[in-house]
Amino acid sequence: MSEREEFRVPTQAAPISHYTDAVRAGDLLFVSGCVPVDGAGRLVGGDDVVAQARQVFANMAEILAAAGASFADVAKVTVFLTAIGDRAPINAVRQEVFGAARPASTLVEVSALAIPGARIEVEAVACVPEGAAPHQ
């Protein structure tokens, strides 16, 4: 397969390393880890993991939409938390954004994330609907 498209969403903070917001390869969309920052790269939510989770999923929603996808199209998420005990509070946010869709999921506790103060990062793989047009 040679069909590959990179997505860099202008409303998202600039990448802090050599990567882009998402890459579409065929019908699959690979969304880079989303952290709780605003468009200028500032941490959102302070020490409140629920507020941070809401920002993470808001960022992810913009990236998915830019590729013509939505949370209903997400097949797999990997959630990184700095405290495994935060799983329960963020689960309510997950239920809000995914609704009836239940992606495959992995949860990993990590000692730190690349953004100081971030308590959560989420990456995803989505199946882009046939004929979906990017919304850049």
C-alpha cells in the first residue's frame, strides 16, 4: 500500500518533536498521543485529571475531524496515565465522548509524560469511513 497522508491540524499545538498529528495509511488513521494542551501548547486543567481528559479528547476530536473521522470510527485507544488510580475519573469522560462505541483499549501507567504537569495522554487508531473527506 502506498497511500499515505499526514495531517497537521493548525488549531493544535506545534509538535514538540519530529511527528505530525495523525497519519492516514489506506483506511486507517493513526492519531499521535494527545496531551492536555491548548493551541499554544499550554497545559489545560491544572492538576485536575478530568479537566485534562476533556482537553485531550477535545484535541483528538479536532484531529479525527480533520481526517474525516469521529470517535465512532475509533477502533483502538491507548491511554497513558501518571497515576493508575485516575482510571475511574477519566472513564466518565471516555463514556461521554465515545457514546455507544467501545474501542479496544489499553491502559498504561507511566512515570511521566513529555508535557510537565500532564497526567494523561491518549493515542488512537481509527477506521476512516470510505469516501470521507478531510476537513482541514
